[in-house]
Amino acid sequence: MKKLFVCTILFLLIGTALVPPALSTPVSGKHIITVDDEPGDADYTSIGAALNESQSGDTIEVFSGTYIEQNLAIKQNETSLIGISHELGQGNDTGQPVILGDGNESVLRVKASHVVVSNFRVEMIHPHSWSSVSGIYLGMGEYTLQNHITVSNMTIANCTDGIACNVILDVNITNNDVSHCLDYGIVIGLSFTKDRGVSCVNNSVSACKNGGIVISGKRIYVMDNIVWGCPIGVKNYQGESDYITRNAIKNCNVSVYLNGGYDNSITQNNFINYSKTSRWWDRGQGIFLRIGPRDVWRNNYWDTWSGKGPQPIPGTKELTIWWLLPPYGLTFPIKWLDFDWHPAKEPYKISL
């Protein structure tokens, strides 16, 4: 009986060992898709084709080369579009992959959430000053919200707008180099809607025709950027509780321009080689007379500051004479001054 029992146990153990283990099931999506402009080296030779075939969670790796494409769209959540600065196969391309649009459409649109776009050079062959297109456009429209998007380490040049956001939550725009745009370098709140929780940090914006960075929203952080050679360095259009801090703004006619809004902080920036006579802010009568939080200029470095007393900041406010043209009165702007009461004596060390 004991021999039978022992033999049975041995048979079961041997049988178990011979059963193959269950194969692991791949998770839906979360694949790596490769793109290279040399045929046969990767899954696709077109970024658009790779995006069209991608699923939620995929990473698309685009290898060095030139891709003449526009109106590309990221539609799947949790997509990463990553440029690789070398060839995949036998080619000899090096450096950031170049996406070259024709200028009639935005080059790349992000229409999804939890998206990463990094390490590309984006340009337009024929940018048009009259068109509202961008190198990279984040968002879909007024009633849709994309969130958790990162755009980093991009080189964007010769576009209408460089990077534009429209109705976005929790976005990081960081370590990008944007230059020679026909409108603005970086636009946050494209339709002057209230984008929230956007960080624009450690970017270089230069030689853009209408301005460097323009923002419209609430709790937007514009920090540690270098802006130079633009008519306006940073423009805030009716923003609320925004932070413009530790930026180096050089060779701009107006370093920071506040067009309405309230409770914004402009602190610890370097303002170098700017106009002493141009207005830096406009304030409607309702905002000017408000009891609540006002815009604050504090501890900025002004290279024309006398070294004594506060730094005056020229602007305009609206004055209404109610007994003229009833019931609304007559409103006209008058020159006024804000002040940075405690200017910095030395420029801050701000570098990318």
C-alpha cells in the first residue's frame, strides 16, 4: 500500500512539472511603435500613419530624419510621442527629428489627455500671419478639456504661433526653444478662455513678431523663462492669480503688459533694455476701484531704476464721467502709475 501511495505522489509531481506554464497576455495598448524616414528600418515611415494606428497607452518613437507632414493629431489618451536624436537603421541623420508643415494647418494637435510630446524640431515652410495655426496646438475647443499634457525639449521656429493652448488643465510647457514666429511664441488661453494650472517654465522665446508669451487664465505660472527681441515679453490678458516670476526679459519694448485682470504677481524678474515711456498696463474702472486683490509688482530688477525709492510703472486706467451721455456716461483713458516699491538692486541669475 505504501509503494502505491509513493508511486502516485511521484506521478503527480512529474505530471505537474511537465505542464507548460501559462503564457503572459500582453496588456492592451502600451506598445512601442517606431517611425523612421528610411524605408524598412521601422514600423512606419510616417508619423501620421503611426498616430492613426496607435492605441491608448502607446509610445511612438520617431527617429532622426525629416518628416514633411501637417495636421497630425494625437487622439488617444496616455500617448507619448518621443523624438530620438539618431537613426534606427543604416541612415546617417542625427539630431532632433524635424516635422515640417506647409503653413496651412497646425503641424501637431493634441486632442487627448495624459500626453507627452518631446524632442522634435517643428517648422512651417510658408507660415501665414493671417492664419490661426500653430506649431503645436493643445486642446479641442471651448467645451472640451484636455489635461495632464507635457510639451518639452522642443525646437519650434518659423511658425505662426509656436505653442498654443486652448482650454487646458494641468499642462507643463518646459525646456522649449521657440523663435521667429509671426504672431506669438507661446499662447496659453488661445481664445482668451480660462486655462488653469498651466506651467510655462524654463523656455527660451525670441524674435517673435507680436510678442513672446501671452496668457489668459487662472493660476498660470510663467517662471524662469528667457524672452528677448519681442515687442512684448509677457502679455497677460485679463488673467487672475497668475504668477510671472524669475524671468529674464531683454530687448523687449514692454517687458510685461497687463491688459485687465487682477491678483497677478510680477516678482523677481529681470527687465533689461525696455521702453521707459510705453504703457505696461491697462485697467478698467471696475478693476481699478475693486476692493479685493490687486496686481502686485515686487522685487523686480529694472536696469533704469535710479537706485532710490520705488520704480514707477506707466499705464492707463479708465475714468467715467457719469453725467455725460446718460445712462452710461463717457469713459476715456487717463495716464496713471503703478509702482514696484522694492526693486532689486542687482539682476537675478536666471539661465536655462
